[in-house]
Amino acid sequence: MNLKQLLRQAGISNDIVKEVERKARRTSEEMEQEHQEKALALTKMMLNDALRYRKEHGATKPAEEQLRTIILPDEK
């Protein structure tokens, strides 16, 4: 049983039911926005930590020696 059904069973008028649903929807949207802001802040913090670590410990790894292969044409 959802909120609308409960309010109707209790004899609450349709205008009040609509207002309660609007308030619940707005609250849900605000919570979703808050979660998105927290996720963005966490992402920025993690990125800043990674960049700080990279800056402190060197931005580049030692270059690995590349193997060079010479391909010889088939002798027919």
C-alpha cells in the first residue's frame, strides 16, 4: 500500500494528498541532489590526493627499455 492509498483510506482530501506527494517528491529530489554533490566532492578529493601523490613521488616512471624487432622479408 502506497502513501496515496493510505491517505485516501484515512479520508484525507485529494488536495492534501497531492500536496503531500509534491512535498515527498521535492524531498526526494533534494536528497538526490545532495547525494550527487557529495559524490562530486568525494571525486574531487580523490583526484586531488592522486595528483598530490603523483607530484610528490614523481610524475613519470623510469622508461622501460623497448625491444626493437627487425622484420626480415621472407626469402623465396
